[in-house]
Amino acid sequence: MTHRRAVAGGLLVTAAACVLACALAFPGASLATSAVRALADAAAAVTIGLAVAPALDGPRYRRELLARAAVPLAVASAVWLTAEVARSVLGAAEAAGRSPARVGIHTVYSFAVHTVPGRADLVAVAAAAAIMAMVSLAPRTPVVSAVAAGVAAIGITAHPLSGHLAEDPVGGIAVALHALAAMVWCGALAALVLTVAHRGQWARVLPLFSRWALVCVAVLLVGGVVSSLAVLESPAELVSTGWGRVLSAKVLLTVALVVLAWRNRGHWLPAARTHRATADVSRARAYTELAVMAAALAAAATLAVTG
């Protein structure tokens, strides 16, 4: 029940952040497209997070996390698959100048096969479907989880590599690494909330997660700066254009998130490591951080669809 409330809260934060980001981007972004992309990105983050989460625990306890992650991983990959299909339908409708309700299978097929964004959608759909198949048919082993994480990474980077910076090799790679680092950081924390049951587990997994987070933050910041510089022609665009205003909001959310994560590293991590923080306290700390992450992911999703 606690997890259901957390998921509902995350969806509410994501929806509110999409509305605010679209208001900043007006009239450059569609709320429906932004919301679907945000849902797909959130589901992709949870998927890759659940795939890598067992590696955060010691070999002796890893199978417990593998078992606890099985059902959430199946659900997350199914939501990711559904959202990616919806994204492809919306993209086809926009390209054809039609309402999504009036888009036929042939139009969606043509969009998916003959356009770069459509082919990126296909890669993401294939990745989500492959992970669903692995979770359903393959045994839950560290090797299978590693393969699932790799497949998820391919699906996650498909869109950034084919987006605004597709023709800029440096900028394209930078934004892809930026997106992947953000997904691993956010997704791994969400996965821990879904799979870690008691303070002893938090004491074991949180120190390694904290080290992973440092690497993810470094890659995220460098990739974000490089990709932004490749697009922005003038600092004035940060306030004069819809894209720039959404980027400014995303930057502010990222700064707030990094400050919060650093504060948690100084207070929550030592308490959890020495078993002074209960599982409820650890989950509450994680929920606060995840709420800011959800808002930042929604801003990033809106940024990606802002013309």
C-alpha cells in the first residue's frame, strides 16, 4: 500500500511539473506529448534502476533483491512499452497533421520506419519488450539483470541520439550520456525504495549507491553543460524562448536536487550505514529526493519536445 501511494504521489508530481513546464514553453510544447514522454522516461528510469539495483548489495544477499525486483521490473517495463507506443502514435499524428484518434496503423508504421524519431521509438519499444520477455522467461540471475540493464541503456539513449543534437556528434553523445546518467541515478534510488525492506539492507546498499550517484551526477552535469552550449546561441535565450525557460527551470531543479543529495550524503548515509536510521526514515528521505527527481525528469521531457 505504501508503494502504491508513493507511485501515485510520483505521478501527481510528474503531471504538475509537466503542466508548469508546458506553461513556461508555451506555445512550443504539447502537454499530451510532454506527459507521455515524461511517463515513458520515468518508467525507463525505474526499469534500468531495477535491473542494476541487485548489484548494489553483496553477493550473499543479491538473490533476495533479484527476487524482490522481478514483479516491479515486469510492471515498469510494461508501462515503458505502453508509453513508448503512445509516444509513437502521438508523433505520427503530429507529423501527419491529424488527431491521434484518427491516425491509422499505416500512418504509424510509416512514421516508425521512415523517420528518425520514429525509428528511435522503435528501438525503445524493442528494448522495453525485450526486457519484459527476459523477466517473464529467463531465470532471475545477475547475468540476466546485467543484460536487461544494457538493453535498457540502448532504449534510453535512442531518443537523445536522434533529437535536437542528432547532427552534432559531440553534443549528441553528451546529451545521451546526460540522459543515461540521470536515469541510472533516479532509477536506482526508486528501485531501492521498491526492493529494500529493512534497515540492514539500507546499511549495505546505500554506501555503494552514494558512490554511484557521485559518478552519475558528474556525468550528468558535464553532459548537460556541453549539450546546452551546443544549442544555446545567447544567454538571453534562457528567458526569451520557451526552450530556454524550460532549460532554466530544469537547471534550477537539478541544482536543488544536487544540494539535497549532498545533504543526504552528509546526514542520511552515516545514519543508515551505522543502523541508526530506520527503514521508514530511509524511505522518507528517498521519497523527498525522488519527488525532486520526478519534477526534473518532467522538465527534461518537456524540454525534449519543445520546438
